[in-house]
Amino acid sequence: MSSEEDTTISGAAPMIPDQRRELMLRQLRKHQVLSVHQLMEMFDCSHMTVRRDIALLEQSGRAYSVTGGVRIASQVHSEPSHQSKAVVELPHKQAMARLAAGLLHPEMTVYLDAGTSTLEIVPHIIALSGMTVVTNDFGVVNALAEATHVDVIHTGGMLDHPNRSCVGGLAAATLRHLATDVAFMSTSSWDLQRGTTTPSALKVEVKQAAMEAASRCVLLTTSSKYGTFGMYKVAGLEQFDTIISDEGLAQAAAESIRAHGVELLLASVEKNR
């Protein structure tokens, strides 16, 4: 038997592995998520062959492994509002923020990108002395309003009403006049092939300016966003010094990220409850 099996589907003629993977993608576009067992039955092939195909599709950024199966890479056309994001995956965000706190020390200048994950870092900043926070997020400003020992700089710029943050050229211009020790960046979508992306063109310039102004860049994002992508690219994953996510990230994805030389920290929600 060859290293990759020739397979059939619905009585079709035998096919080469590339054809099989293209048909797998066609089925995934139809169903979004399929289990390994379903694919074994569809293509009359072994568990090892299906897993090998999934790994190759993942390498090309077209599909991503999930527990027991695979899902199609999906495009994000819009971002949820601040209000809707605030109640989603809160334990994951709090656990990630605790890992992020390990990168902080007194007398730092920190950039907090707009987002509900970065917002969870605020209590850890308040616990330190001599801190300065730069942000484009009004939620962060509000959370620091009573913390008079923390200096706060808001970027200004065009208001993104649903996300309660500022975007556009004016916000980016402010950041180009500043230097920060660390930038904690958020994203609505990410993967190894496309990096961090967004459906909002106005966010790109701000995010890139924040990263350029920082001595260290840290991506803070939940695993549920991995394998999704927006129209506009912000940065490749290799441009981040550290990525903080949660243990829900597929093992194959984690191994690939680390193989590219990026430090990856995965927060355990169970241990941090």
C-alpha cells in the first residue's frame, strides 16, 4: 500500500490524494465542521489518512483541526460589539490576563489595544506603581478613571461606536509620537498563515503603529478565534514576541506556532478558576 491511500467517494473512480483533499474542502464548505469518522466513511480511508489530510489542509490555512475533527477556515465580515464581547469567554480572558501580568513590572509604559481581553489586564496594572497606560479604548480609560496613581493617555481619533474605541489616522499619529515598553494587542481573527487580520480597514493603521512604538509586542487572543480571518492583514504572527491564548488551541496549531520561533503561552481556565 502507498503512503497515502487512493480513495473513492459515493462510488466514484479512485482519486489521488490532492483530489481527495479538494473534495474534503468541498464537503467542509457545505457542512462547516466534520468529524474524522465522517470523513473516513465519506472517503473510505483510514484514520491515519484523514489525519494526514487534515494536517496538510491546516498547513495551507484552508481548514483547522478541532477535537475529533476539522472545520473550514472562515472569514470574519464584521466584529461583534463591545457589549456582546464583554460577556463571552470571560474566564478565558481572565486566565490569559493573569499570564500577561507576569510580563509586567513597576514603572512601565503599557499599550492596551481595544478589546475585552486586554481590558482584563487593567486590575494587574492598578496593583503596580509608576505605571503609564496608553490606549485607544474607552473601556480601559473608564476602568482606570479612579486609579489616580496610573497615568493614562488616550490616542483620540475617530470613534468606533460599537467597539467604544478610536481608530483611523489621528489615533495612529498619536502612537507614532510615543514609545512603550510593551503593547498588548487584540485581534478578532488569527492563524499562522495569515497572521492577525481584521474586517475593519480603519483599525489596521492604529494596530500597526502601536506595534511599531513598542519594545515588546504581545498578542492576547482566545483559541476560538484561531482559523478565522478578516479582509485586512495587520501583522504576521512572527512579528509578536509572545502570544497568549488558552489551552483550547489545537495541539497542531500550537506546535506549528512554536516551530516558527514564537513564544506561545496557553492559559488554563480550570486552574485559574
